[in-house]
Amino acid sequence: MNLLLKFFLNSNTTSWLRDMEADFGESTNAIRQELLRFENAGMLTSMTSGNKRIYRANTQHPLFDEIHRLLLKHTGIDQVVDRIVNKIGGLHSAYLTGAFARGNDSPVIDILLVGNGIDRSYLARLVEKAENFIHRKIRYVILSEEEKQTYISKTPEAFLLWESLEQ
């Protein structure tokens, strides 16, 4: 599950063997075998950079979208979108940040909410209900559209979860 989460939750994630060894706490041999299986199945692609082999999800694989949706459900992130993001007025976009955006499991889901005039008390009630439903904590930051670029530039792993069609 760790490799799937690492690469298929955020398709922009790239990693190399030693980095994954630190993330997963597994031997390099065990990780190498799993990477080879996923690469042989066409689910991962790799390239060499210096003496490192860099891996990333193959977004063209026919199962990529389905695996991505399953991981959103498994982690509860789909419920954050359904129970919070879709119900907040004044929201322009929502980004996943933190451990999940880096492809690591966590008891906390970090999200960045971008918008103006967000009702903070209503948001707090929605977050509390969603936390009880998904059994994870939700940590959020609210920014204006102007503040977003500065924050996103300091958080390169952040990826867009939701965007308003009315902008």
C-alpha cells in the first residue's frame, strides 16, 4: 500500500530508492523488488539522473485513475471534498498539502483552502463532522487568492484537489 500511496495519490510525486527506504523503514531490497513489479506492470516509469533511478506513476496506465480514486476513498480525502469543500461558500480552490501530498500516510489530512468570505464557524462544524466520519484529523489553512502563490511556492508537493467552476 505504501508504494501505491506514494505515487498514485499525487501523480507529481517522484522518488528514488534511498528516499523510500527512509520513508517506509523497509530494506532497499524489498522496496527494489516492489518497484520492479510495478514498473514491469507498467504502473511506474523510471529515469536515471546521475547515479539515482527516479520513479513516478505512469498516469497513462489504464488503472491510474481508478487507483487514484480508491486511494482518495481509503484515506478519507474524498470525504473531505464531499463533506467540507463542496459545501463552503466563497471557496475558489482546495489543495492537499502535508504528508499525504508527499505520498505518506498520516493521521492528519492537511488542506489549503483558497477563497474570500469563508464562514469559519460553519467550516469548523463541517470539519468536526468529517473528522468523526473518517477517523482522521483535518488541519486547514485559509488563504486569499493573493496569498496562495506565496504559500504554494513554499509547498511544492501541494496539489489541487478541487477548483470552483465559477471564477
